[in-house]
Amino acid sequence: TSIATRSLKSLSVEELGRALAALGLGSLVSAFAEKGVTGILLSNCEEAADLMSEDFGVTSKVKARTLMEQIEEWRETGVSGL
């Protein structure tokens, strides 16, 4: 079975949660779900500091940097494995 690759902007809150959990960033899933973070919101982030705003609720600089690197990769390649 081939797994479709989707654009980051198309992901729902639930799909984004699954993608984060698969990356070992499961600790962000509940915060993002609570704040209603979708793929389109993440795709608008330009730097790790954006993720540490009230809108996203990431409190760890390390996690923010890790997630920002992943966002950049997702922008280029899409998100697969959902």
C-alpha cells in the first residue's frame, strides 16, 4: 500500500498530531490540539521563536528548533505516513 504524501498546509489538528507523535514530539500534541493548531498555521512559522508564542504553546527551545527544522522539511517534501 502506498502512503500518500500531503502538503503541510492541508493537515487537520488530528493529522498534525499523528505526524508529531510519529516524530517523537508527542508532548506537543495536546497543546496543539487545545489551541487548534493546524498544518496551515504551522506552515506560516518562519522561525523557532514563532512556535514559542501563545498561539502554539511550545515551551522548550530545543523542541521549537527541532519542530522548525521539521516544518522546513515538510514544506519541501510534504508529510507522509498519515
